[in-house]
Amino acid sequence: MKKRQYAVHPFVAALSGIMRAVRTERHMPFHLTASVFVIAAGFLFSISKMEWLVLLITITLVIGAELINTAIEYTVDLATEEIHPLAKAAKDIAAGAVLVTAVFAVIIGIIIFYSPVMNWIQTLF
């Protein structure tokens, strides 16, 4: 089989893939919007360098998991048009990976922002 040649730079192809996921996957805009709010909160509450590292790695993992999930879904759809238990399992497991990363991202966000938010609320009253 002949190897496909990309007419565009691989970086452009990668950006195209990300943009396709943003346009076609209903959860991707939510992940990106949540990321923007979390980053803004990080600046607002002046979190530490270590908290920034954990936060940015967490954001990357969630968005990366969503991109991999999307790629798996497209690959399964390309491989078979019929409903097959293994196709369903592959899609469900990939979606489960996104769920796990998203749940732990929320937990990490609570751990990082709980004290600063509570301190800020106390200053209001």
C-alpha cells in the first residue's frame, strides 16, 4: 500500500483535525470553554506554579482524550457500517476514557480552587 502524502504541513493537518473536532463533537466546545474559565480563575486567584502545572496537564489530558475518542469513533465508523458489539465496545471504552479524565479534572479543580474561592467568599461577607 502506498503511503499517503500530505499536501500540507503536518502542523496544519493537526490544526485541521482539532478544528474538525471542535465543529463536530458536541463536548469539545464545552471542554474548551471550561478550560478558558479555569485558566482565568487561575489568574484571578493567583495559583502557584505547581498548581498551574497540574491544571495545564489536566486540561491537556481532557482535551487530548476527547481528540483520541473522536479519532476512534471515526475509525470505527470507517471500518464498519453495521452495528457490531465490538464497534460499540470500542466507542464506549473511548468515551469512558474521556469521562474518567473529565471527572478527575473536576476533582483536581476543586482541590486547587476550594481554598481560594472560600477565602474570596469570606471577604465578601
